[in-house]
Amino acid sequence: MRWLPPFLLPLCLAVTGCTSGSYDLLETASLSPRFQDNDPQHFDGKTPHRHEVHGIDVSKWNGDVDWRQVKKSGVSFVFIKATEGKDMLDPRFHEYWKGASDAGIPHAAYHFYYFCSTADEQADWFIKNVPRDANLLPPVLDVEWNPTSPTCRLRPDPATVRGEMQRFMQRIEAHFGKRPIIYTSVDFHRDNLEGAFRDHHFWVRAVAQHPSMIYPERRWSFWQYTSTGVIPGIRGETDINVFAGTQKNWQNWVAAVSK
């Protein structure tokens, strides 16, 4: 195994010996859905409800949130959008950050990357806006193509993409002391990330097929399985995710990364 920083070890040890295809399949009975979904998928029987730990990701589009009701509903973690590019701050970020913290929900901030700004400019902006001492979970780098953007539709070559990601994550890890999680979508991963960044946790989007079908060689830590979920305390539809390990794995990992 390649050298990994201490906070990665609990989860890595939990999945050592699993194949990429069985990594996420827990040895538990199939469970009833934890949350309602307005457009549920069956994922060929590999349901996300086999996983014990569910969480959400939010941005300004989620509107007002009753964080205590969210926590009471069974949400175990939340990824909160903080920044975009070199100069955009989600207007709900600080409100959501405080709300999740007050409710006692493990949380992390994420940055949506724009390839029209430098990695250093974007790292500076994220660092400026995200509290250093309160980042309970590792920060997240969100990398995906953005074909509808009014300001940046640039698609660099894979080597450039990986180089910029590496620079951004080095800056973020040096500042926060935690190696960032990488969030990505199927097409971006296929174009740029296959076989890369094996020493990072991945958070993958797969809302129509199971991740093992569309990220066959990627061991993932978080799976975003729907964008049409229903969470008590949030009006409208919400992204819902699962953690790859068991509840015990989760508790050990959170304890490790929170130090």
C-alpha cells in the first residue's frame, strides 16, 4: 500500500482486500429506503439503502434549512458549497455552516473548480472564505465539466486538468491539514481521472447506474445516488449520498479526521 496520511488509514483498513466491484457491498440485509425519493432507481439490486450512513450536499438552491430537523431525520453528514472559481461565494454558505455545526452534523465545505482561473487564485479564495479551525471533515474539490456556464466552458487536456487539481489540493491540504476529497461526475472522470489520485478519497455521482458499472476501477468513499431526494427540514428536492463503510467505520473515520 502506498503511504497514506493518518486520517486516511481507518477507511483504507476497512476496505483492504475488497475488489473494486465489491467495495461498497456491505454484508447486511437489504434495508428499506431511509429517505423518500421522487425518482427512485433500483440500481440492479445494489441499492444505496444497503449502506448505513447517509448524508446530503447543499447549496443556495436548497433555500431555508431546519438543521435540527435534518439531523433528527437521520442525516449523518453534509457537504456545503462554499466557493466557485476565484471570486464566487455561495450566499448561504456561512448560514449553512453555522446551522450544521449547531445541530452537531459532521460537515465539510466544497469548492466548484473553474478552469478559467488559476489553481492558486481559487485556493486563495477558498482559504479566505472557509473557517480553518472548524472544518470538521476534509474539504472537497468538485471537478466536472460545466457546458452551460455563461463564463467558463474551457476544457483543458487531461494532463493540465490533473496538474491544476494537484496544485489546488496541495494548497488546501497545507492550509487545513487534511487531504481533500475529490467529487466528480462520470464524463469528467472518464476524460481525466481514470487511474489518477489513488491516494485520495473519491465522492462519485451515479444517479442512474451503480458506481461499479460506470467507475469500474475506482474505489469510492461517498456515492451521490440521487438529486431528487426528500429530506425533512428542507423544502424541495435534495442530493443524497451514502458512505461506503459501516456505521462503525464512519465513527472511526470521523474521529480520525476531526483531530
